[in-house]
Amino acid sequence: MTNEVLLLIVDDEPHIRDVVRFAAEKAGYRCAEVGDGEAALEAIAELKPDLVVLDIKMPKMTGLEVCRTLRPQSTIPIIFLTSNDDEIDRIVGLELGGDDYVTKPFSPRELMSRIGAVLRRCQAVATPATAAATTLTHGDLGLDEERFEARWAGELVTLTVTEFGLLAALLRRPGRVFSRDELMDRMYRFDNHVSDRTVDSHVRRVRRKFAQLGGDVVDTVHGVGYRLGPCGAQEG
């Protein structure tokens, strides 16, 4: 299956691209590569890769700007490459719609693990376990797992695969409070190297998207974690 997957590697440092490409091809992925953000947008439009490994600090157009440009029209998975001292950039990247990040210097094996984890989440969303359980609803919120569609009061809301997985985990158990660790286990069950800040960033992004339509989809239970919000459902 991996040899059918195309990765786009975006970094202005040729040796970084070489390291990622070597590890990715060894893992069975096909690869394309470019050296700046503007070229990345052109390559994504032309090649339609399955996942983008995206450096944040690049000339012409940063990785953050690339992600910001892509997200209104694309849910393509993005894994950011960041420096150790770029914590703010990592958080901003996640809140712009990145799915994960790896810090430089990085282990190629860890990066391949993250890539595999994100792709498996995409596959899990694309192929729900049973046809009978493909539609989840609560109040004005609806998730169609077969079509990978989220709606609020009938209006389509575009989510990344990670955001969709977060909301689906809450929607399957309305009323239950999930700790960050429990959500990470459901969202990143193939990868145990994710920080709780990553979950918080995805929660904030999901909230913002639905709040624009009047949605109240995630509640914070202080000191514990998160649960599904009322979603416009009537009590009693």
C-alpha cells in the first residue's frame, strides 16, 4: 500500500530533503520534493500528494503561510518540520491546521512513524468499521464517516483528518469527559509521542470553525479534559 502513497517534501535545505527522501523511499513511499513555499503550492495543485512534510522557515513563503493558504480548500495531511526553539511556531502550525510536527534535528525513523500514523488516521476515517455506524449526530452536529463530512445545522464544515477524529471520538460518547491522554490515545493511537498541547491546539481550531456558525461543539471540564458540547440539543 505504501508504494501507492506520494509524499511531497518541502524544505529549503537540500540535505534535509535528501534525508527525508531516503528514509521515505526505504519505507516504500513515492516522493516529490521542492525547496520553497511557492513551489510547494504549485506541486500540491499539480501532483495531489497524499501527505506533505513541510518545513516552517523557508524563503519566499513560510510553511505557516503555505498551510494558511491551503486549509480553506484542502484537507491534505501536513506534518511540520520545526526547530527545537520554535515552540510558538509549532503551536501556530497546529492551529492553522497542521496534523503533527517533528523537531529538527529529527530521527528519520520517528518521522516515518509520524507519517505512517497520520496516513493510518486518514485510512481509518475513509473506511469506517461498519456501514451502519457511518453517521453520527447530536443536536445540530452531524458527522458522516463514510463521506468524511462534518455539518452544523446542515451546513458543511471542512475539517482536517485529525480534527474529524477528535470530534468523532467525543461524539461517539456524548456526556463522557475525556482526559487529554484518552483523546490522544484515540486520535493518535499509532503514535505515543504527542504532547497535550497538540490536543489543545486541535480543540481550539475545531471550536473556532464551528463558532463561526454558532456551534458549541466542545466543552472544557477544567482540571479533567474535554467533552462534547451541547451542540444545540434540547435538554430533557
